Amino acid sequence: MLPRRQDYGVKMTGGVRGGSVINFRTTVNSGSGRRRGSSAVLPSVLTFLVIVASGGLLLMIEKGMLNSMETPPPRGSGKRLDFIRQVGRHGPDAVDVESQILQEIRNRTIRTMCSQKNMPHNIWSLSPLQRKTVLQHILVNDQYHFLYCYVPKVACSNWKRVLKVLSGALESVDVNSKMNHHSDLVFLSSLKPEEIRYRLKHYFKFMFVREPMERLLSAYRNKFGEIQSYQKKYGVEIVKRYRKSRAKDAPIKGDDVTFGEFVRYLLDEDVERMNEHWMPMYNLCQPCAVNYDFIGSYERLESDSAYVLQHVGVPPHIQFPERQTWYKPVTTETLHYYLCSLPQKLLKELLPKYILDFSLFTYPLPNTTTQHCRH
């Protein structure tokens, strides 16, 4: 029997968190030269943020209106995600300005959304399952007083390497060995309630996010294309459920799950009980319940990671590791191919499950109109 469907990445709980009216003057008021250099970013997100700030998105979620949503064209020039990926190629001043703007927009969006009625205001207002999930994904470093909420498929293995080097469990972040994702790490869930409260109040808290569909595709290609345990645990069941054309007596290995079959499986999953590799980032880290000091981007991984390490006072010789040589990135073209290959009906049903990841972390919805997909 299939589990209960839950289409959205938020489960309403009690509590109200204070917020403020969005005001972009502070974002661009850092000098006339910088204002001109950063003005190109704002038009592509202003309209989107006005909608978010109005609280209309939450109303749509509550009323189920997003089930019949039309995928909009990209904002502005339609190249914002490419711009975010490439922003590090500009000069240091431009990188600094763009980083500040994106961080400020993201922070204000989260504050505005999280101030809405019935959104959680701290981890104790979450349901037991929600609280368990987030506490099991926040790693603790007491020496440098920081908390890191890890999101699978957003460079979390490399961040865990950094934490292990800081604790002395690893000699170097460049050690080429299989990562044990649980040993030599301190999870917030292992501490007593009073210890949890103290660290949430006094420690520097950060997480990293990634374009939601790109993260989903990365998980699909990695887990079903390379990891046999996932093929056996999830792949076999997915093929049994969703492949109508298969021969009944044919052996099932689970190593040939199509992206469409994977998406159909996700549509029948409760977001709060998903595997962490495809659970929405919102549900993993609960940014309304945890007041993060910094939310970095996978698209700006190198510069954002360097900022965090410098901010918490890590010695300069400890650098965020470079990507492994075998790493296969999800390119814009690859993502375009997979999304455009999906039936439009499937994509329209999928997006609401990840709508809070798009809205809170200010990623534009993917454009898969017929005209766009022809190219």
C-alpha cells in the first residue's frame, strides 16, 4: 500500500516568528559604483520576492492551488541560475557585492515567510518527527562554536571532512578515503535539551543550499546509477510499482530506474519521511525553526565556504577541499534535458513538493515550456 501523499514541503505547526517589511535600500546603499554593478541582479528577483513577501505563496500552498500551477518563464533574462554559477568569475568587488545582495535577499525572504501564521518559530514547536530530522542533520563543533546543518548532495561530504580535520580525526581534508558519514562527528541530536538550547542561541549557524531540481537529479544519477544498496532498497520497489511494461517473471535489479519512474515515486512519498538525499532542504534544516546566520550556495561554494571558515576562525592552512577529479557535475544542459523529457503533468505535480526550497532560497522555477524545451 502506497504511503500517504503530502504535496508540500511544510507541515503547519503553531507559533509565530517576528519579521519585517522588505526594504531593499540597505541592500544597494553601499556606494554609487557598487550600486551600478549590482543593479542587474535586482530586477530578476524583485517581482518574485514581492509575491513571496505578500504571503500569497503560503495561501496557495494551504489551498492546494499549486497543484495546477503553470511553470513560468525564467525571471529577467532567463539566465539567473547561470549567472549565479558564473558570478565568481567577476572581479573581487563584484563577487563581494553580489554575495551580499543574494544573502540579504535570502535572509529577508526567509524572515518574511517565517513570520507568517502557523510557521514554526523554534525547534521545540516542531513535531517530534520534524525535530528529530533537523537535530540529526546539525553537526556541532565546540572548539570554534559553530553548527552546520548538512544537506546531502550539497557538498556535505567535504564539509564533514573539514569537521573531522578540526576534531583531529583526519590529518587533512585531502585524504582520499571513503567517507564515513557518522563516525567522529557530533550531532546536535546527541546532546541534552539544555545543551541544544545553549548552542542554538550562542553558536554560529550555517547551511548550504542548491537549485532544488539540480540537487534532485544529482541524487538520482548517483544513487540509482552507482550505488548498489540504493538500487536494491529503492530501485527494485520503484520498478515494481511504476513500470507497467515489465514482464512479471523478469528479474529486477533496480539499476535501470528511469527519471520519470523516480519522479512518480517521489509524488507518492510523504516529504517528512523521504530519504535524506531527496528530502526537501526545508524539511532537513527547518530554516524557520533555526535562525541560521549564513546560508551559502552550492553555486558559490568556494567563496561562501571560505567566508564561513574565516568567520569562525579556522586556521588559514585548513581550506575547503576541492572537488574530486571523478566528480560529474550536473550541467545546465543536462538538467534541461531531464526536465524537458518529463511529461509536463509530472513536473507540475512535483514542483509543489519543493516549492519552499525554491521560494525561501530564491531559486527561480524551471522553465519547461514547449518553446523553451525545443531548444
